[in-house]
Amino acid sequence: MTTTAYKVLIIGCGNMAGGYDLIQPDDALPLGHAKAFVKHGGFALSACVDPDAAKLAAFQHRWKCPPALPVCKRWQQRVVNSM
């Protein structure tokens, strides 16, 4: 039997997304969404978006999350422009 992982898009790469887990040991219980999804095993981090380029890059690096799709980048720009 094969299992299919649900694809996850993380919107906002701050503390709740994964930042709280940066200072935790790898074997600690998850405090944020990314670590919970990764530890569960039934989910795949497919993309992430954040208006802060530094937070986005750090999140992608730490959680090995692929860059957002062009559609997500256009959505992200709309959000930034509306602020």
C-alpha cells in the first residue's frame, strides 16, 4: 500500500510557521507548523511565501522547503502591495 503525502503551502514564515523550533533540539516536540508537518510524515512542504525575503530564505533553508511557485509569488506581491 502506498501513501500519498498531502502537499502543504506555508503562508507566512514567522515563529508559528517554524521559527519557534529553530532553538529546539531536533527530537523535541514540534512548536510550529513546519516541524509538525515534517514529523508527522503524511505531509510534504511544497512551498512557502512571506513578504520578508530574509524570513522566506531562512525558512526555505531550515525546512528544505522549495521556492514558491510563480503564482504564489504574484499573490505574495499583491499582499505586500495592499499593506
